[in-house]
Amino acid sequence: MDLHKPPAGPPAQPPVPASAQPPARTPEGCLVVAIRLPVRIVVLVLVLPVRMAWDALVVAGRFLGDAVLGPLGRALSWLAKALLLWPLIGLWRYVVVPVGKALGWLGHVLLVVPVVWSYRQVLTPLGYGLAWLARGAWAGLAWVYACVLTPAGHAVRWLLKGIGTVLAVVGAGAYTAVAWLVRFLIVVPARWIHAAVLVPTGRAVAWCARGVWRLLALLVTGIGVVLYWTVRILVVLPALALWRWVLAPVGRFLAVLAREVGEALGHAWRIAGRISSAVGRLLGTLFRWIFVEPVRWVYRTVLTPVGHAVRDAVLRPAARAARSVGRAARQALAAARETARQTRADLRRMLFGESLPREAVGRREPSAGETRTLGRSTTALTKD
């Protein structure tokens, strides 16, 4: 058993996997470090006004969209609905659909019903009659085919078979004679001409063609070798030297410059954004303290007490006076209407006399003086 304790130390950290480690940065030369700072300063000076103008345009666009374009769009949408969509819906619902239903009913009455009646009452019996005639005609044609055409066909076939046999015998003899004439008049002479004349002539022409082809191949090979070395010495080697010693270093320098300019643009855009945000907050604070807060103080300290005083001293008494004037005008109009009603009643009484009194009609419910109570029954069945 181990009786000695191990020395206390910091806990061992697990190894970091290779995929979680940050990528190693490529070592940079003095040229890159010398180019980076001036480029970033120049790019920041150039990008800062652009970023501030962009932020100002974004703020103006958001304000315009929220304060002008949004309400204008909603108003135009409601106007388009009121002028286009709702009239079209009403036209479809109350004009097109009823007219379509009426036209469908007329089409059914004027077209479908007559067509169905004519099909059932005219075309179906006519079709049955034509089918019966067709079956009779088919039976007649079948009898003609079986009793007339079939024997005649067998006779014609037997006659044609005999004529074919005679023609075959005659044709075989003619074919043998023509084949013998063609063999001895065309094939044998043509075979002799091919073996004795054409084959030697063709071999001579082929030998001459091979010699000419070899000569042309030698000439083309020599010319190609001369042109290859000429182009290599005059074009390829100078172009390779130009690429290796001029274009490649210039390209690497331009690539480093373009990379630094791109990184400087991103860095300058972020810094310009922070500067623009700070300037915007400063301008907002100045605008609040120069314009908003004085206006708010004037509104709270001056305009609100003045408005309350004007309301209590002028507007409310004027409103009470206007209400009293309106009440008096309504009372005067009511009195005038009552006077006019009494005048019309007097004129009607003078012209037509007194009207007959109305007969009293028994009411189901008791009057106000004879209301129902718990100790007294007022129904029709238990009334005293």
C-alpha cells in the first residue's frame, strides 16, 4: 500500500481536439505590416463620410416608412378595396351569379330538355330501326359470302395455282439461260481483267503513294522541329522569364494589397459605424436638450396652466351658455310644435266636427287601483 500522498497540483486539463483549436495565422512580412496602417487610415478617412451618410439615409428611410409610406399604403389599400374589390364582389354576388343561374336555367329548359326528349322519343326508336336493318343486311351479306363468294374464290385460287406452276417452270428455264450467258459474257472477262490488269496497276500506285507519304512526313517533321525551337527560344523562354521574375512578384504584391484593402474596408466600416452611432446619439441628445426639453418645459409650465385657465374661465361658461341656449331653443320649438298641433286639432274640429268617443275595451290585467294581492284573488275563475 502506498502511504505517501501525491503532491497537490492544478488539475490536468483534457487535451483540446484539433478541430476546436484556432487556425494558425500565417506569418506576415514587414511589407504587409508597413502597408496595413497607412491603408487603414486612408480607408477610414474615405469610408467615414459614406457610413455616416448611409446611417442618415437609413434613419430617414425608417422614419419615412413609418410616418408616411405605411399610412399611405394602408390608405391606398383601403381605397383599392373600396373602389375595386368591394364593387367586384358586389358585381359577382348580385349580378354575375344571378345572371349565371338564370342563363343556366334557360339553357337547361331550352337545350337540355329538348335534346333529352328528342333522344328518348326520336333517336332511340330510329336507332333501334337502323340496328334491325343492319342485322338483316349483315345476314344477307353473310349468305352471299357463304353461298356465292366462297365457291367462286376456291375456283379462282385453283386456276391461279395452275397458272403459277406453269410460270414457275418457264421462269426456271429462262433463269438458267440468262445465268449461263451472264457468266461467260461478263463475269469471266471481268475476273481476267481484275487479275491481269487492275491488281498490278494498283500495287504500283500504292508503292508510289507510300514513297510520297514518307517524303512528306520527313519534310513536315523537319519543319516542325525548326518551328518548335524557334518558338521556344523567341517566345516561350522570354514569356517564362517575364512571368517568373516580373508578373508573379507584382501579382503577389497586388494580392497582398487587395487583401489589406479589403480588411481595411471592413475594419473602417465597423469603426465608422461606431463613430456614426456616437455622433447620432450626440445629435439626438443635443436636439433633445435644445428643442424637445424647452418645448416640453414651455408646454408643462406655460401652455398647460394657460389652457386650464382658458378652459375654466372661457370654454366651460361658453359651453354652459350654449347648452342653456340649446335647451331654450328646444323648449321654444316644443311649444311651437304643441301650438301647431292644437291649431290643427281646432281646424279639424271646426271643419269635421267632434270625433266619436272610443269604446272602453276590457283589459286582461287589473288597473292600478285593483292590483293583485296575496289575500285576494283577481283571476277570472276565482273572482267574487
